[in-house]
Amino acid sequence: MKDEQDFKPTVLVADDEEKTRRVLKLTLQDRYNVLLAADGKQALSILSQEPVHVVLADLRMPGLS
């Protein structure tokens, strides 16, 4: 069983700009499990498969916005 101190909430970063995804991952990864999506469809796919606590999303992306 995981200790409460070891628990890391999961954040999904959905952005079509690779640099933005990379910077956010580097910023968040010490305190959160970070999942990355390059577009809206990929974000929805991840959300249907993984428990996610917070989504940080670009409002305008190719595919789904």
C-alpha cells in the first residue's frame, strides 16, 4: 500500500505545442504524475483510460478544441 506521503496526484497536460508540454512536465513532475497529450483526441483517450485529478489544457488545439 502506498504511503500518503508517496501519493502524487495525476495531471494531464494537453497542448499542441511540444515546448509547452515539456516545460510544464519539467515544472510539475517533482510533485505530480504528469501525462501529456498533443491534441484533444489524445487527451480524451488518456482520460478514458487513466484516473486524472487535474487537466491543464490549451483551449485551441487541432482536432478537438
